[in-house]
Amino acid sequence: MAHCKECGRSLTKDEIALHKKIYNRGAEEFFCIDCSSRYLDVSVDLLRQKIVEFKKMGCTLFEA
């Protein structure tokens, strides 16, 4: 199980996929959604909306 590189919280598959989509597809360390929102200075809700959008677009990073 992967953990956030900032706070150490366990990550979901969607959080890992979001990190890869936003920062670096080849990343091996990841931010949780809360730390990503702070780093990017955007709301957690916006990032959750982006996850839904990326899934609807068919982004393969978000496949189960």
C-alpha cells in the first residue's frame, strides 16, 4: 500500500492516479488528495471533480 509522501496517509487508487495525471506519469511517490490540494492551492472538491472528469474521458490511469 502506497502512502502520501507529505503526510504519510494511506492512498487510494484514485489518489495515485490523480498524482500521476497531474504531476508525473512515472512517479513512484505520491501526494494524497488533501496534500495535493494544499500544494496546488485548489479545493479538494475541485480535485474530486477532476477525478470524475478524467474517468469520463477514459483516462487509463483511473482504471481499476
